[in-house]
Amino acid sequence: MKPRTHWDIFCNVIDNYGDIGVCWRLARQLASEHQLHVRLWVDDLVSFAKLAPELDPNCNTQNLIGVEIRHWVSPFSDIVPADVVIEAFACSLPERYIATMAAQHEKPIWINLEYLSAEPWIANYHGLPSPHPRLPLTKYFFFPGFTKPSGGLLREAGLFAERDAFQADATAQAAWWKKLGITAPSDALLFSLFAYPHAPISPFLAAWSSATKPIVCLVPDTPFSRDISTALGVEPLSAGKRICHGNLTLIGLPFLSQPEYDRLLWLCDLNFVRGEDSFIRAQLAAKPLIWHIYPQHDTVHQEKLEAFLALYCLAAPETQALPELWRAWNGLFDAPALTWPGFVATLPALTRHARRWATGLERQTDLASQLVKFSQKPL
């Protein structure tokens, strides 16, 4: 069997940042740490360019940080398939590409990279085959997750060492603040805020404004930042702008690249994150977090939220104030004014728990390495 060194990753951008965020991290890691030739097919280069400022959204073929980036357009051209094909989040490969895969003497390894979940059932389905109904092809389901039977999480080699060095380096932190043109906050609870537009921001703004301890909230430039301005009845929170409301100070940030966003997470006392990519990075930052899960029909997302809470809070009494606040932020419980003070009081203990949780994740084999190992098996 020939070495499977050429990989294709197909990404259909749905929520602007989450899907391409995961695929871009995966492509970079496969290329840099596993020395693979990776083609990343993306249907929305404009959204992609927000995460990778060096990308030219008007160029259909380009190379960036060791990854070949292709604009995924229709009709799809005749392309020789790679040795390993990743269909990210059930994005449906082009029919012409699938037909070409089927015509190969040695069929590519076809992997459907699923969405992240902490639900126990994924352990039973991880790695299972799904034969194509008409063609001599088999697709394999690959489930990222938090436990050993899962496919693991995206985590670059050396990430934790880089995080710890930055968190211990006051000079590097000062340089980061200066680059953003912001004076580093002091004597305040510092948190980042990234969410979907339907987050119940108004009652939380009221709770933060009336908090006993000053709060500084860093808000990257996304559609949600405009929801905050609307809720307060003020001008849009642009990059560099400050809005003071009671004991709350909001500071607008530019949209950050992935490495810069990691540094934001590392600096904050608490991180509000959304979807999948920032959710994982906040856990790896070893800081307390509040997750805004992507809403799904039939309230399936609630089951995913509860499954993660059950796992994250298992045998950790210091997390007892966390579930109600997470549910409130996801519109399932309407009392942030009551839950916020109790949550803040537990932040020191939650920070210790977040560090232990991240250390546990470090012992897990990362997602990229598991994919490479899976691709090398005789299937």
C-alpha cells in the first residue's frame, strides 16, 4: 500500500467562522506536524479571509502556511482525488469528485469528520464504516470528543507550553495590548465575549453593570457586537471604542486571527465562546468559560449542552454554579441577575478546575494525529 500523503479537506462555510475555523486549524496541523500535502477546498473565501488575513479571497488557488487552498466552486472541475478525503461536517462532496474516487484502482480513505459532542453514544459510532449505496466506496465516521474512545480534539504540539509562557510573560502581554492600541485593564474582572446573535444579552448587561466588582469586557468585531450596542442604545461598538455602563466597561476589538484570539483567551479571567472552534480553544486556554451552543432544530443542541455539562462538572463540586448560568446564556433559564453573583464568587475555584480539565485533555491523543493513524490502517 502506498503512503497516504495527499489529503483533501472539503469545507462548506455555514456559520462564517466555526466550520472553516476547525478545517483551517486541521489543515495547518496536518501540513506542519505530519508533513502531508493538504488541499483545503472552501466555498466561501471571504469568510475564510477573516480568520487568515494573508488569504486573497479573489484567488482561486493559493498556498498559505504550507497548505494549498482551493476555491470550491460549481461546476466542479476534473481533479485527481487525494489519498485521504475529509468531508467536514457532512458537507456533501461534489458528485464528479465522488465518481472519480470510485474509478480509482486504490480507493481513497473517505472520512466524514463529524461535529463535536460529549454525548456518550458517539463512542459506539466513532470509526464505523458506511458503504456507498451505488459505488464501490466506503465512508468512515470520525467523531471528535473529550474521552478516550472518541477522535480527540484539535491541539497543536507545543500549544500548552506556548500558552504557559505567554501567561507568565508580562512583557509579551504588554506588547499584545499595545499592538491592539488598548491600555491593559487592572483591578477588574476581564472577560471576552463571542456569541451568536440570539444570545439574551440584555439581562446579562444589566447584571454586569450592577456588579460589585468592575468588569471589563473585550468584544471582537462580529455581528454580535452590534447586538450589544443595540441593547444599550448606543453607537456601534467598533474596534478601539469604549462604552461605560455602570460598573461595566465594554471595549471593541478588531476581528482577530486564530493565533491572536488564542492570546485573548489566555489573558482573560473568563471567556464567553460559541460553536465549536472557540469552545475548544477556551478549554485549552485553561480558563473558566461559558459556551453558547449552535442552535439546532428539535432542541437537539440542549442535549449536547447537558452532555458536556455532565462531563465537565463530574466530581467537581466547585462547578455547581456553572450549569444554571450556561443554561441562562443559552436561553433555557431566565435569571442571570440571580446566577451571576454566585458564579463570580466561584471563579477562583473554577479557574483551578479549568486548569485540571485542560491538563486532562493534554493526555488525550489529538484529533489530527488520530486521523493520520486511522488513515494508515488497512481498511
